[in-house]
Amino acid sequence: MHTIENSFATPPEGRGQHNGGLREAILSTLLYYDIFAYPLTESELDVLLHREARGVLTDALHTAVRTGEVYTDGAYYGMTRDIEANVRRRHSMERYARRHWIAARIMTHVIKRCPFVRAVMITGTLSKNLSAPALDIDYFIVTDPGRLWIARSFLTVFKKLFLFNSRKYFCLNYFVATDALAIPDRNVFTATEIAHVKVLHGAEWYRTFVAANAWLGHFLPRWSAENMPQVPSNDRRSILARLAELPFLGDAGARLDLRLMRGWAKMWKRRYPELSDEKRNTLFRVDRSVSRAHGPDFQTRILSAYEERCARHSVSAAAPLSEESVVFAADHTRPTSAPELRHSGIQDAGFDPYVLPLGSA
């Protein structure tokens, strides 16, 4: 059995390109994670720091604790006075996550056998090595271009027939094709979610996904995939999947995929007639290369809570990137071995609403 050990590689102390700002960087990061009652260790904080700044992190943390801005139990740091309760909660959810990692690995063996699936990644709460009985497992699935809706339909039929439509261990919220790995929402929420993604199948596509979203360095300048806890990835292609793809190759497969996409769009329109077209398209993205099906927009709620906390502590919140910055980042970081990438994809993959609202900074 493989589980994540929440240990982060520790970058060298004192690095940075700009003077000052280390206190604000610490507070901004801890305020964000405090929304989820999720205290950080010093090594985690170093990797996930919201902005680059000169100074020794250990000294800055000790000063913040001494002045009462930050609380610690000796190993974890947070913005909530009763930090011991949050540490106990984190440890409890980490223990429960072991069960969900077993289930996620089993389900990945099912998903990878679906036609045209190229990568299976874990997002949401489990990607932070946390879980609880009320939480499900969120999958981020990468498919071949022009066959996304065939893959999605295959997996939905499997869920309905064999899992009785249960989403607890099989939550299929996000599909993207390999030509749509760059994510359009460039903010601290999405950057944090990408930083914590875990790949269970298709490690090469995970590396391409990270390269396509190099803009997250604007929000997490010290982050790198190598500094994050990882899980083993099973990258062997399924012979069964290869055989299942044969009937859907060529123009006939492309036409079927388009027909399925239109069918999904009509289904969501019938199911949610009370939603405006704009709101429905936000919650249920239908595109040849993207399928997103989410409930309430908790991304907006989280960003609002983060900005409110920062204002309360007189700390500058990390602002979203402009479209011009996004284009520049994508054009200058595309890997030479990756397929052509375009800007469409995930909007609000992330933490389960179950963990909101916790923390009381």
C-alpha cells in the first residue's frame, strides 16, 4: 500500500530576489490555508509561500509567533489561536486518507482501461492527503483530443452499472484533452490546486500539464513538483484500452464524440432549467476538449474569504494574473515535446465544500 508522507523538500534558507515582504508572504500563505483549518509546517510553508522575499524563514516565523500574529504548537503554524485543534483535525484526516488512497488506486486501474484515457490525477481534498467519511475522491482525467466525450460516456456507464451511480469513490468532475492542458483561471486558488495535484497514471502528461501552467510560479515562486510529496504512478498502457479504441478511430469516432458532446449539453440543460445559460456554462463546461461538472462555485467563496482575511490583517492578497501575463507565460514555457496547447480547461477544481468554512483568522 502506498500513502503520502506529508514531508516537503526544504529549499535553501534566505533565498529571494526582492528585499522585504517575508512577513506579508508568511501571513498571506497562512491566511489562505487557514480557511480550511489546515496548519503548515515550516518546510511546507517554504515551498508554498505566496511570494518571494529575502530573509530567513525560521527567524521570521519566530518573530511572528512572538508578536502574536502567528500561532504554533511547535511543529505547525497557523492563524488560529486554538492551533492544536486544527493539528489534531489534520492528523485525523490524514489517517482517514489512507483508505481513500487505496480506493483511488483501485479505481485508477479501472479508469486507465477506458478508451482514450491518457492520464489520471487526483485533485481536491485527497490531493492534500486529507479525507473524511463525507468526502468523495475527485479525479482529473486527461484524454486524447476529439475523443473526450467517448471516454466520459464510457466511464459514466461504468459508474451507473457497477457502482450504482455512486460518486463517493468515482467523482468524475473534470476531463480535459491533451490539447487543452493550460488552465484559464490564473489565481491563487487554482495555483494552489495545481500545486497539490497527484498523478496516479500518465506521469509524462502530468509533467506536460505542469509545464503548460508555469504561470503558477507567479503565485508560488518557490514551488516545484520535485519539492512536493508524490505517489507512485502506474504508467503502463492497458491492452484492453487499446483494443477498445479500435472501433472509434477515424471520422466515425470523431462524429460520435461530437454527437455525445451535444447530448451531454442537452441533458444538463434539461436537468437544470432554472439556471441561466451563462451560469450553466460556468458550472457545466461543454467543449470538444473540456468537460467540467461542478456544483456551487466554491472557488469564488474561497477567494472572497481569502481577500477578507487579508484585509482584516492588513496584508496584500495575491491578485489574479492578467490575460497578457498568461499569454507571455504560456508562450515562453511550452515544452518542446508537448503537443500544441491552447487556453481552455479547469476553472474550479479544488477543495471539497465540506471543509468550508473552517478557521477563524
